[in-house]
Amino acid sequence: MGLGLLYIVREIAARVEQELWDDGAVREALTELYLQLERGAVTEEQFGEREAELVAELERIEQHREERGADASR
């Protein structure tokens, strides 16, 4: 039973890690933000602030991917 539980915990951890570093949701949020700006649902200032947050998140994800790639090649 212990090995089965360990397997489940590792699978959950791997899926959480994958979702945490998936940029799809951030890209969708960025697309939605652009649409909101076009519709006038957000001001230029609100857009700029949120866009900066989302771009920073994308950069953080990319940096993490690069670091993991470097770790894997060692």
C-alpha cells in the first residue's frame, strides 16, 4: 500500500507542477485583456498594469522552463 500511495502523491505533484508552469492560462488572460481594452471595458491604465503583470508571469514561466532544461541536460 505504501508504494501505491507514493505513486499517487508523485503523480499529483507532477500534474500540479505541469499546471503551475503552463503558460496557456496566462496567454488566454492576456488575449482577454486585449479584447477588454478594445471593448472599452478597461482603461489604458488598467490595461497597462495588468498587461505588465501577465508579461512578467510569462517571463517567470519561461525562465523556469529554461532552468529546468539546463538541469535536465546536466
